[in-house]
Amino acid sequence: MTDFTRRRFLAAFTGTGLSAFAGCATPFSRGGRGPSPPIGEGDQDSDETFNPPTYTPPEPTPLPDPDVKRTLRATAATITLGPNATSQSWVYDGQYVGPELRVSEGDIVEVALQNDLPAVTTTHWHGIPLQNAMDGVPYVTQDPVTRGSSFTYTFRAEPPGTYFYHSHVGLQLDRGLLGPLIIEEDDPHIDYDREFTVIFDDYLNQPPEPLSDDGRDGMGGMGGMMGSDVRPPYTGLLADGRLPSNPRTLDVAEGERIRFRFVNAASATEFRTRLAGHQMTVSHVDGRPVDPVPVDEFVFGPGERYDAVVELTNPGAWQLRAAAVKGDESPARLDVRYGGHDGTPQAPDWGGRRLQYHDLHARDKISVSGSPDRVYDLTLSRAGRSYTWLIDGQAYPNAEPLDIREGEHVRFRLRNHSPVTHPMHLHGHFFRVGDALMDTIRVPGHMGQVSLDFRADNPGNWLFHCHNLYHLESGMARVIRYV
Ligand code: C2O
Ligand code: CU
């Protein structure tokens, strides 16, 4: 489709720089990698040396004057994850996690992204079905924002729900360019006294790099069979930017009802989540309200959000934990402490009732039913021994767009030919799976199948991709194109 190669594309996007790849087929193989360069070095030319792909950024449609105006400054900063644990990284407004943007349903929101990074960047508003020109996908919906310049995103805050924003360039999300975005609903279907947003993430104490191409040893050096996966060498799992050795404590009172807004902002970690001593009642999925489901635990993948209400009826000191489904780091942790209970917080036992997708029943009207106007059968797989992940045999950006027409009921039938779970995310639309609406869904490994349906009601060019960032970077994406 274009003459640029994927490797050049990756180099330009990851901020690791073209030089890292020069003359070296497996630049990050075990033993072959020197110390990490200081952040930002080696990518000084990344926004000048690249032939962009073929999509013409759409013209934005003007919106009314903003109700909320913010600036987000993307910058290199030193972040603190716990005592004696600081790290150089790239973040928004000098803080990790980035500032919570909290707006009301229907607000016109204007956010000026100021790029003070030593690389190009964009910001994506994950889950919000905004107009295409504001979606923040480089070379698809906009040109990337160059160093020292800015881009203003404007959108109407709807529908209400729990979202997050993050960089959509290369592996920048795994540096920490992310933050929560909450659109408060006028009329929630659940009762609660207070709410807390909780961001789970995996933490890399070095600049992220694409995983190895040779299928054996990746940057984590885990070794792997054909088709299996490697993970980056994470140093820990974080809740709200803190290591489990330094957890945030929520001081609570018996009888309170707390709404948690859980966001999985990790780049390569599925979390199994549970609060000791309590059930959670799941009330929203990817921001959309569902009939409340009481569970003991739930699992969620990168890009997914779950809201849950907890009734505080069991005084004590308790840990809320999010453990990696695959990965041996200590679980991310948050403490919930009732007044007067000073002891060591108790860790949860695992087991009991775990949320399943088929437990979820949307409270919104679902705009697709019956038979689709257009069906795509798409396999998810890995390209042999190379660390390249494919949608229907193709690696983005050397991949055909999936064409649809406005108004159509579209169905994707996904079939996972790899042993690895893929959290697949669609931009610009909610889709229906079973009786639920969501924007990200885990497709289980070993021939797992998911059928998702959506109404083509938001024209533009939209990315559909795996939200494992390393899979995405290696090619696991397609553009959905309205024709
Ligand atoms: Cu969180 Cu392409 O998105
Ligand atoms: Cu994947």
C-alpha cells in the first residue's frame, strides 16, 4: 500500500530512533543490548525522517464554545512510585498517573495538548465515540504533534462513563503518558456515597522497546514457543502510580457505599482484581451501565474499564489486589481501612464467583440486532517465529483497511489462532457482544471466538487493534474505513 517498511514505521514511532535499528536485524536480542540510552536520546530526528501512510486527516467539524478548557503538557519528568523508587519517564503535566479530567455529561471539552517531549506524540481519548478528527491516531486521524507544538482536541463529553486518555504514538503509553477521564452521568442507576478512580498499570523502569523479532528471547528474555508471548521486563505492578510496597490507603467508614472506577491502563498485563472481605457489584463496563452483577472478582485486560460498587459492611483493614494473570510481579495493591482498624491489611483469597462477559446486560438501548449487513471473519495470529502479530494475516500499516458504509450493521467474527489473549479495541464506536456494550474485549487464546456487532454511525477512519501495546506496535491493527 505504501513504500515504507514496517521497521521504519516502528522506528519512527517508538522513540527509540532509527539508529537503534541500523544494520541490526534483532536489535534487542538477549545479551546484545547495551544500557538503555537516556530517555529522548536517539529520536531527535524521528519527526523528520518518515514517509507517512496514506490516510488524509479529516477536517474537524466545529463544536460550540467549550464548557471545560484544559491544557495537558506531555513532558519528560522524574516520577516517584514509592520510597526509593523514582524513575525518569514521559508523562502528562509532570505527574504519573496523569491528571484526572472530570467533566459532566454533555460538556464541550477542549484540551490543548502541548508537546514538550523530545519526540512526536498524540493523545487518544480511549472509548469516547468522538468525531474522527479528534481521535488522536497518528497518520490516520491527524499528523503527529511535533516537538514544541500543540494540538487542540475538542469533543462533546458523551456518553457518560469511565474512560482514559493516552498517547497513541509507538510505545509511549508504556512510559506513563496516560490519565483517567471521567464523564459524570446526570442520573446514575446505582447508589453510592463516594467514588474512587483506580488505575492499574505495569511499570517499566527503562524506555520501552519493541519486543524481539526472533521469537525466542524478547527484551524480557522469557524464551518462547512458536506463537506464545513474551512480556517486557516489568519491575512492578502499580495501583494509582504506586508500587505494592507503598500502597494508597482509602479510609472508609462502616456502612458507606463506594463506587470504584477501575481502569486497566497497562500495556501488556491482564489483571485479576479482588477486594478482601467484600463482594463487588459490577455496575458499568467500558463506561456503559449494566444491570448490577455481584461478584467476588473480575479479570480485565488492557483498555478495559469496570465500575463496581462495594458496600462496606465488614469492618477491618483489607487489601484490594490486582494480580497479573500472566506474570510473576507482586500484585498491584490498594488498602481499604475502616476507622479504628490499624492492623496489617488482610490480603484476599482468590476464588469464588468471577465475572464472565455473559453476566453483563447493558442498560442502554442496543442499536444492533438481527442479521448484519456486512460480516468480516478475522483471524488473530502470530507470524511464525517472528514477533509480529497479525489480523487476518496482515501486519499494520501494511494492511488493507476494512471497508464499511455508514448506517450498516457490521459484524466482526474474531477467531484467535494463537495461545495468547488479545484485548481487541475498536475506536469511535461501542460494539455489542452478547447482551453487553463495550469498546474492548478479550479474545481468549487457543481458538477463542468472539462475535461483535456495531452500527456504523460515526464516519471516518478508525483503528481496530489489540490493546497489548507490543502486539499493536508489531502490526496487530487495521483501519476501519467508511466508504
Ligand atoms: Cu486505548 Cu487505540 O487505544
Ligand atoms: Cu494481542
